[in-house]
Amino acid sequence: MASAAIEVPLFKPGVVSASSGSLAQFSAVAISGDLTVGAPTAGGPIFGVIQNNPISGEAAEVECKGITKALLSGTVAAGNLLMVDSAGKFLVCTSGNVAVGQAMEAGVANDIITVYLSNNGKQ
């Protein structure tokens, strides 16, 4: 199991969640409409990472940049560039996908680790 993940927040805007509770805390979200967030496209860009656990129509607290906790969908090593799957979980970025952050520690599926959010572009 990964060590205790940390956060260093820089920006947490309140936006309305478009999900119906299907997105887990510390998973990534994308803009899904006017002032709303929802599930991201696998391998695509993200808006940030959910910090609370909103249901549909409630305010979502989203970390947009900086150091955050992130939920994994696979095994990663410290230093790996990361992308997201369609559930917003993080995994090692593969060719042709958008790197949205970098792992600051190692972990396996369903671990919560420390991630630096950034937009590194397509790999």
C-alpha cells in the first residue's frame, strides 16, 4: 500500500457535479457543461480532481492544479506520467494520450497516491 498521500492545494473552484455519485472522491473530472463537471474521456484532458463526494446537482470541490490525492486504476511508479480512464482513475500514460499529471509515489489499483497535476500534452 502507498504511503499517506498529501495535498498542496492551489485552486479549488466550486462547480456543480453532473455525476450521479458514480465518480469517486479523488478521481478526475472534465468540464461537461456550463459550470458542471462529469466523467472524463479516457486518455483525454481533465479539469481537475474531486476533493469531496458530491451527488448530482451538488457543488463539487475540484483541485485544478497543484499536488493532490488521486485514485489509481493500475500500478504506477514514482515519476510516471499519468492519464485517466473513463471512470476518472489514474494510470500510466500511453502513447497518443494526454498526460495530466505525474506520480509522486508508487501505488497499485485502488490506492490513493500523491500526484502533481499538470498538462504535459500528448505522449
